[in-house]
Amino acid sequence: MIIDCHGHYTTAPKALEAWRNQQIAGLKDPTLTPRVADLRISDDEIRASIEDNQLRLMRARGSDLTIFSPRASFMAHHIGDLQTSLTWAAVCNELCHRVASLFPDAFIGAAMLPQSPGEPVTTCIPELERCVREYGFVAINLNPDPSGGHWTSPPLSDRYWYPIYEKMVEYGIPAMVHVSTSCNACFHTTGAHYLNADTTAFMQCLTSDLFKDFPELKFVIPHGGGAVPYHWGRFRGLAQELKRPPLDELLLNNIYFDTCVYHQPGIDLLAKVIPVKNVLFASEMIGAVRGIDPTTGFHYDDTKRYIDAAPELSDADRHMIYEGNARRVYPRLDAALKARGK
Ligand SMILES: [Zn+2]
């Protein structure tokens, strides 16, 4: 079985974006604020938006199941206030739940949280609980920078975040550390802010005792871990200077990297540097990079090709990356699959 741990509903029917634009317009003129009931999307519209896009590509590329969350760049936690985020997250999560209900063999949900800059993270817990208990979601996306590129929140190691971690451990759900749109002109959203955040999150963990406090806590750092695998020697050296334990002991029982790296040399390096037990298959399809690589003739985000071709990996390694590790890191996914006899 091939499990893609990183997919977003980037192809949602246009009515969703129109509703969101109306919600944003309502921040200036409250008479324009739409009701949740004003958003009408039929099951057929959802089916069409998936069948012609993600599902078609999953079938063509040979992946079976995608852990599916709302469109990351649209989370935009910096817009409006807590109520704005609460309503928007509920709307987006419900749509992903509908996708997973219409295509239960191909999609399982991961929740967007209603984060809002300056608000305590406890405000996210009711939505998290709803997504896990009512929708059967198996993970969350946690935004370390809800300000959208200005980094006004405390680091992930700060006690500010602990209420979310307590819930994650209680429910057995990992968090993908995933920022949203950058509203800082210095940082391109998907080309800089995403990769910066991946690297930043890793370093925040390296300099803290977070995983001593939460030995069961699991973070998935997407986009291949940002700069981390490439600079593994720098991080090992920094840990050594700081009198921290070796990285495998300090972080690799809790941190996992996905394979959203869009060329062969990048995957080869990931496979060589990071232990196989810490690598999860993912493509982030259909996402930021949708084109065809003229040097290969294949889509950049067709990441399975790179894993199949990586010389470092054995068949047993590939099985771990495609399925085994995901079942271990996402115990609720494993339980859901076992309940279906898989
Ligand atoms: Zn993503």
C-alpha cells in the first residue's frame, strides 16, 4: 500500500474561495459577512473536483491513500480575528471530511486548526476534538507562525503550545508543522516561507527539551525537512557545541520528514542522510509545483519515481517509506485501515 501523508484540497470548488472572499469583505463591513449555510457545494461538485485532479493523478502514479487537509496557503490565520479563523477552519475541515466520506479508500482527513495570532492555542482544541471524534481525522496541521511571515508567536518549544501537544498525545495524532501564506514581502510563500519554517521548527526542537516533556509527541516536517537534511552536519555540529545529545537520540524518535522534494538528487540525499524510519512518502499533489520537469519529462511532484529510483533504498526501505512508517506515526490511520481489513 502506498500512503501519501501530505495532500491538500487545493482544487475545492470555486464557491469556497468566493465564500472566503465574502468573509474577508465582512471584516470591513459586517453586513457582508456570509453565514456558513450560504456556502453550498454539492457532493457531485466535490466528486468532480477530486476525480479529475488528485484521484486521477493518484491512480496514474500508483498511490493508494492520501492524508488530506485543507489548502495550506488558504488557512491564512493572520486574517481577521479568532472568530474568523474558527468559522473558516470549521468550513474547510468539513469539506475535507466530505471528500474522505465520498472516497473513503483514497482519502483520510487531517485538520486545519483555527489559530489566530496572539490567541491562546486552547482556542483550537474544540475543533481538533471535533475533527478527531466526529470526522475520524488522523492528524493536524500546526502553523508555527500564524502571523503569516512575521514570527510573532513563541517557538514550538514554548509552554504556550503545550495544550495542543497534550491533546495530540492523548489522541495519538501527529502534527505536520505547516505554515500558510506569507504576508511578508520578503518571503515567497511556497518558495521561501514554507522551507524557512520547516528549518526553523527543527532548530526550535533541537535547542529545547520539548521531547523530554512529551516523549510521545510526533512532528512531521514537510517539504523534505526544508534545509535540514542538506545541512545535517551543521545541525549535528551545533547540537554538539550546545552540549545537546546526538540528534538521533534528541530528535529522531519524534521528528519525521516527508518526501516532498522535487528532484532525484534531493531524494537521494534524504535517503542517505536521514534514517529510513524517519522518512514518510508524500507528494503534496496538487500543490505549489505543478509543472513538468523538462529534464525528465515527468511532473516535479511525481515523487514516487524518485523513491523508486533512489539507489540507497532497498525494497524493505521502500515499504517503510510508503506504508510502514505512516502506520507507526499515524496510529489512528493504522487503526482505520485495520478496521477495513487492510
Ligand atoms: Zn502542504
